[in-house]
Amino acid sequence: MTETFDLVIRNARVVGEDRDVAGGLAVREGRIAAFFEGGTAPEATETIDAAGRVLMPGLVDGHVHFSEPGRGHWEGFETGSRAAAAGGITTFVEMPLNAHPPTIHAEALRLKQAEAAKSIVDYALWGGLVDDNLADLEDLQAGGVAGFKAFMCTASDFPRVDARLMRAGMTTIAGFGSFLAVHAEDEVMTGRLAAALRAAGRRDRAAWGESRPIAAELSAIDEAIGLAEETGARLHIVHVSSAAGIDRISAAKARGVAVTAETCPHYLFFDETDLERLGPVAKCAPPLRAPSEREALWDRVLAGAVDVIASDHSPCLWSEKAAGEDDIFAAWGGISGLQSTLPVLLTEGPRRGLSLPDIVRMTASNPARLFGLHPRKGSLAIGSDADLVLVDPEASFTLREDDLFYRNRHSAYCGSAFRGRVDLTISRGTAVYRDGDILPHRGARLDGAGLGRVRQPLGETA
Ligand SMILES: [Zn+2]
């Protein structure tokens, strides 16, 4: 039998979480069908010469906000998925808040799924746990959500959960075999500090960071871990901004708690002096930390203590950023970063000793595991979906607003210089982004319903 491949990518540096070899791979019917080493390559309908560039699994971004239905003027699945493709992201998991309605009941999920069908790359959807939807969780699970998200502090129009509700929600969610992700900042501490700062007339940029100290993050992480320990539910702490936060999670893992840690590129690239310099466009929660704290977080990344790196792409209108020019509390909090994850890690990682397989592990393989999508996603293995990204790690560029595919072309990253550019993104064997152009494609929805199985701790490869 003669084998015909649809696509061969040759002359590449092929990098997976435990692979870094010169050679290439072949694709048939949207899946990885063969690997080869060195300069030889089999025949195929289409052959791409990678010219020595790096070929990696497409990223699985577990934390994006596309704001549809209801706030498509902030982002939307069409623009958001295009930006994902331009950033080398071939699977995203979209958060249940910032849309109207938030994804907290079956009808809202149905509306979300209808909007999400516009995506050009594959995707899954989060469900929300809020203060009054315990009775809706089962419908959301049956509807295919890939996990549940809750806020421990106040978020605009996404009611926070207290410990009692979190305990009840975690117990229910654990029963599905699913997991809970939390935004961990202490409600009482942040609320009191913000009120005191405002009462003292503070509106300046530094006041934002002072209102949300690391202590507030640690207090909430401790509470969430305690509840996970008590209920046996699997817990994921999103956007951890501090080394001490990662350390609390590592300590809990060591005593057997099923908890995972996520951080974001902005905590590894920026620090509080950038909020001072850039203003509201760099406002996020938790806030950017001190330069020494950023380096301590890098130490945890290099030590393997961070499971997942996700963008937390959280867009808005420019006017909602500009509103905070004279009052940082009035600005929308969130950084548009979907296209910057790989450039940040390729720029800042190698000079600190981060390897390319480590980048793959945290941005593709581990997030795929978190959502039960591995090894179909986030993996270079025979039979895995041919979701691939070709990057030139040596290419230097300065990010410009014109480079952005976001509906609102602003980002804290604009004006920054990067080394490491996405040249080609492939979804299930089909190019969706090439050298600045988006190519038509239809993404598939990846439902999480019925997974229900115990997963290996992240970092331990099966
Ligand atoms: Zn978020």
C-alpha cells in the first residue's frame, strides 16, 4: 500500500514537550500521520519547507474573554479566533463572563454556542459558578462546558461566590468529574483597601496595585485550597501573579491536593513600573507586581511549578481604558494579549534558561490535559490533531496596532520589541494564518461533557 500524505512539513526543528529534533512530520486527514528525522521527507500533496524554523503544537489557551453574546463590540468570536490564529493558538477555552448573559445557565450556554460557531479555530467553553446557579450546573455540564469558573472577589456582573457556595459548587462539580477554576483575590481585603485609598483621594496608577496586594491573593488561594482539600474537588487557580501564590499551590500539591497553577504572560513581561508608564491599558487584576516579584515568578516557571500559561485576553473599547486616565479605578481592567503569548515567552524565556519544550508543556500540553483534550490537542503524536504553529525564534519585530486582529486594536504590548514571530498556524492540517494573513476555516466545538475520568497530575506524562 502506498501512503499519500496531504501535507508534509520538512526541514524543521520539531519541538514537543519531550521532543526537540531536526526533521519534519506528515499529515493525513487532519491528523499527524508520521514523523521523520533529518533531511529526508516523504511525498505529499503539499510540502512546506520550514527552513529550519521551529514547528510546535498549536497553543491551547485556556483563558480568553470574547464577550459574545451581548458585548461583541469588545471582541467577538470572529475577531477573537482570528487573533488566536495569528498568535499560534489553535484551541481556546472561552470564559463565562463579560458576555451578556454570562454563561451561567443552559439558555446562556446555547446563545454562547451559537456565537462561538463563527470561530476559525477549535474551542471549548467554560461555564460559570455564581451566587445563585447551583441548580444550573448540571445543565451546563450536560451542555458540554469544559470546566467551571468562579470569582472569589467582586467582578462586574458576575456575582462572586462565598466559601459556603464554593463548597457546595465544588462538591457538585467534582461529582461531574469536572473542575473549578477560581479568580483568587480576597473580597474583604481588596474592598477595604480600595475604599480607603479612594477616601484618601487616591486615583493614581500606583493606587490600583496598592488596593490589591499579594496578601489578598494569598488569602484567597489559601481559602480555595482549603475547600478543595475538604471537598476533594479539582481546583485550578487562574492568573497567579506572585511567587508566593505559586508556592502555596506547590505545597498543596505536595500533600496530595488536586490543584493546578496558571500564570499569564503579562506577569512575566511587565511589572508595576509599566502600569505607571503605560497607564490604564496595563491595568489588570491581580495587578502587575514589583520587578523583583516578576523575577521570582520566573524562578517558579523555570522550576516547573507553573502548570499552565494562558493569555487572559480581556478586551474592551479604548474609551473604557481612557476613562481611567485620571482615575485608575474607573478604567476597565484587562489586558488584550492573545497574540503576544508566544512572542513574550520566546523573547523573555530563552535568556533566562527556559527551553522550547517547556514552553510547549505550559502553553499546549498541560492546558490540553487540564480540559481532558490531551493527546488530541497540545501534543505531537501519531493520531493527534495536526494543530501546529511554525515560528521563527530569531525574527525581531516591534508590535504595532496594525498587527492586531483584535476588534479593538489596543494592547499594553504595543510598542514593545519581541524576538520570536509566528509565521504559520495550522488547524487540523489546514493553514489558518500565514505571514500576516488569515485564511478561512471553520473551528470545531470541543465539549467537555462526560469526561468524568481522573486525570494524571499535570507534568507527569502518561
Ligand atoms: Zn480572565
